[in-house]
Amino acid sequence: MKKYELAKDDYEKGLKYREIAEKYGVSISTVKSWKSRYWSQEKVATENATIPNNKGAPESNKNAVTHGLFANWLPSETLEIMNEVATSKPEDILWNNIMIQYTAIIRAQKIMYVYDNQDISKEVSARSSGEFSDSKTYALQYAWDKQANFMNAQSRAMATLANLIKQFVAIADEQDERRKKLELMSAQVDLAKAQLKQLDDGYDPSEEKTVIIDDIPLIESEVDSNSDESQDETSD
């Protein structure tokens, strides 16, 4: 049996989305997708089994993803992602992209951090061997080069994040609780931009580094918790 078939029994027993997701190693969005694509449809199909329908599926129907050209040529893993995206709202897709971009910015703090003006990277860029000796060519990256690359990369990443946040705010419901989390994120982006400007103006990077609070686990926990609460309210 497939995962969604096994998970259907757990759902009917009253397990929450998060519990099912943890049990089968998938995301909560995938479980919601299973419910809308398989479990709910099976119930509707049973109730309407005697009603003939010769009109075929509408153009916007998701059947094209699972039964058409895509199903014949795309890998099953890609199909699963497409099916999950197909059932997602635009604001949810934007929110996921915001989380990914925000995570990348935070991770870059560790990967690209320049310790001081003596922080030089030395890597072997080429090797050659001769009859009597071997030689290596090294590529050097000085602190100011690494710092400039870091600032440019962070500036582009934060500009992309700011644009995603602007798009989300434009289409999200006024009562969407994720707007509050975006206020914190926007404040952190503004702080990082100000610190990058200080560095660009000649500020000594050894004195202070840009720090963005990594509160993504807390954000995801709150969002998941609210998803469970919404599920409980719906079931009630």
C-alpha cells in the first residue's frame, strides 16, 4: 500500500496532521494534499457513483498532473512536489519561499563571515606533474575580497527577501498571523542592511558582525501549532 493509503486509516482514527506527517516522514502540507486529493475524493466518488459524467475533467483540474503527459515522463518525486504545489495557495507558496530565502541569509552569516583583515583563504586551484617534480597553483582570496563578496551576496539576498515579503503582504489576508512574523523579519533585514552599509563605509569588520536572529524553528513551530488548532476547530 502507498503512504497516503496507510495514512488514511490514521486520519480516520483521529490523528492530527502533524502526527501523520511525523509518522510517514512527510510535510504537513503533503498530508493536507493527501486529504484533499485522495481521502475526500474517495468519499465524494462513493456518494456519486451512480451519476454518469461524460463531460470530462475541466482544464484547471489537477488530473493533468497525475494522469497526463507529466505522469508519463516526470520522476515520481517531482510529481509528488507538483501535486503538493498544485493544492497550495499563492500566499502559502510565497511564505515557503520567504522561509527558504530567510534561512539562506542566516546560513550565509556562518559560511561567509570574515574574521578580520588577516583572514585569507588559500586553495589549490591547479596541479601539474612533471618528470622530476610536481607543482601546485594556489588561489588566494584576501579579506577585503571576501568581505566585498559577502556584502554583495547579502544585499542581493535581502533585496529578494524584501520583494517576497512585499508580495506576501499584498495578497495575504489582513488577519493572517504570519504578517506579525514578517514585521520581525523586516526589522532584522533593515538592521542587516544598516550594518552592511557601515562595512561598506569602512567600518572595521573585526569589531562587529551582522547577526540576524535565527527564530525560524520558533516560527515553524507556531505555524504548525496553529495548523493543528485550525484542524481541531474544523473537526469540532
